[in-house]
Amino acid sequence: MNWLKSMLSDGVDQSVSSKRVITFLAFLLFAAGAIGDLIWDLKIDSTTLNYLMYIIVGGLGFTASEKFAPK
């Protein structure tokens, strides 16, 4: 459980980052939708998957930009 907290925590003060939590949850939903579509032939609306993808890409971008922002 400690590795999950360290993955979701901010590098500065080790508090859990809301951007990382939201991005991780969006990734889990995206993966569940993709697996459900591939294995069980569940039809997931492509617009919903696109929105989840935008949240994931945006969250990763904001998280990566924190590394280069002046402190």
C-alpha cells in the first residue's frame, strides 16, 4: 500500500496529489472500458473513451509540467 501512496504523492511534501488521483482513476476506467470492449463485447461509447483519454493526457501533462516549473 505504501508504493501506491508514493506513486500518487507529490514530490515536494509527500502529500497525495489530486491531479494524480484523478488521472489514475480515469486510467482505470479507460482500461476497464477497453478490456470490456475487447473481451466481453461490451459497447462503450467512443465519446466517453475519448473524454477519458483527454483527462489522462491532460493529467499526465500537468503532472509532468510540475517538474519543470520554478519553485
